[in-house]
Amino acid sequence: MLLAHLQRSPSRGPPLFVDLFERLPPDLLCRFLSDHAGPLDYPRVMLATPMAEMTAAVVRSRALWLRAAT
């Protein structure tokens, strides 16, 4: 969802990453960004992102998944 959001709103990338680095421990964020996150890392990253923007990305993606399934 993070990548979908950044693809749709690339100008939000720099402030979003600054926020993530300020809110999360560096080792957790590095695991997430290098695709080595554990099951408990994902909720922590999700909670550190802008909730309204990420929820909108989920809704848009769900609509695309449903369209592709038909």
C-alpha cells in the first residue's frame, strides 16, 4: 500500500519517509524497507503512516482487485 500511495502521490514521499524515520526505530524501518520485516513489524509501520492516506490507498486497491477478479 505504501508503494501504491507513493506512485499516486510522489510529492508525499519525502515527508512520509521523514515521518517514518522519526517515528520508528531504524532497525525496524530498515527491515521493512529491505523486505525482511517480521509479522509484528508491519502493524508498527502501518500505525506510523498517515492513516487517512493509507486507508484511501487500500480502498482504491481493493476496487482494482475486485475488478480484476471478475
